Amino acid sequence: MIEEPFRWMEAISTRHSYVREKLFKGQPVIGVPYNEGAVILSFSPQPGKIFEIYDRIALGGLGHPADIERLRMTLLDMAHAEGFTRSSQDVTIGRLLQFGLAPALKQNFEEIQRAPYLIKILLAEINYDGNAEFFRVNYDGYWDKFRQGTVIAGDNKVSERIQKAIESTDFMSLNLDKSIQSALRIWEEGRKKHEVDEGASLSIEENDNVEEELEGTPVSLREAFESWNLEVAVLNINTGRKSLYRELSESEIFVLKSEVIQ
């Protein structure tokens, strides 16, 4: 009996390692504000990373497509049930996380006989004061809130570099085009290989393993546009519609590509 808590802790540690390994190749999803709302964007080999959840809420997911879809449907059902039984103004990310998704994720992760969710989630919202808010949700139910923007990525070092760049950029002073362009350039900087001093603590074998994991993965914006799909969703407070969500069209992304690739 005395050993049981230690076995459980060891199992939880193993699950953390397992999920992080599975998510390592996950490409960054970036959420930032701009002077009329919020933007979520990401590159991926196939579309299906960014979605509308409710009138003022957008989701970006990283991980197993089936898990992203399951949690997307969970959030959709919760949001519409909340809007129907209470009011649309009660449908906020804070409520959806605190009273629904976060406890469910935590319970799933700590029940070691069940397969954990292979996922990280970024949520963006325009609150009823007209301000953009961003939430980063981990596979174990832990979540953080940001106002300047945030990022989810499989590689924690990439995530840290992009987060620092986001926090040092005044996105609120930029229009939509400039905000997206800045976010894409931050994506590119974050994807670049580690400098020699950053990798100095890794052994030769560990560096080889990392390079093997990332082999064939686009690093520059030019490579990403050639190999992957860019998804961009916008929450605009000046749409004149109840729903603030829209996705950039193929023609808009084509123009954007010409602007960021010289």
C-alpha cells in the first residue's frame, strides 16, 4: 500500500514524457491582438487546426487530429448549451474552461488506465469590453490567460522564443495586415535552429536526435508556404455581425504571401 502513491506519481511522470514526445513535432499556433480584434494563425501539412467555437471565440489546436476534433465538439456543445440556457454573454472562455474543459482534461490525464489527450489548445476571445484575450490550455487541464498574445508549440524552446517576441511587439497598434505579417516573421524566427550556445548543453547524440526529428520540416516562410497550408482566423469587432469570426480566403493568403516573402 505504501508503494501505491509512488507508482501513481511515476505513471503520471511517464504520461507527461509520452505526451511531450508525441507533440514535439507540433507546429506553432500563434494568437495575437490587432487594433480591431484578434488573429490566430498556423502552418500545417493539412488544414484543420483553427476553428470557430462561438460568436466571439476561436480555437487553434495542436496534436492528434481526432483529439482536436473531440475537444472542439466538446467546447461547441458546452458553448451552445450555455448560450441557450443562460445568455450569449455568459459564453466566455473562462467559464468554459473553469467549469467544463479543464476539469475534464485533468481527470482524463490522471486516470492512468485511460489514453491521455495528445493536444494543446490556444483560444482567443473578444470580451464584451471589446478587448482581445488569449488562453493557452495544456493536455493535463492546466491553463493560462494572456492579453498580449500567446503561442502553443510542440517544442518548448520554440514556444519560449516566440512568446518573448510576442510580448516585445506592440500588436495593438498594428492593423490586420501588419499584425499578421509580424506574427509570421515571429513564427519564422522561432522556427530557426538553435544557436550554438543554446545547444551547448545537449550531447552529440541528443543533437542528432533533434535534427532527425526535425528533418524535412520547413524553417523559413518561403519553405512553409511551398510545403504547407497557412490557416488564419480573425475576430473583428467591427464586422457589424453577431459573429466576429472569419477566415482569410485563398486570395487574401496569396497576397499575404507576396508581402512577407521578398
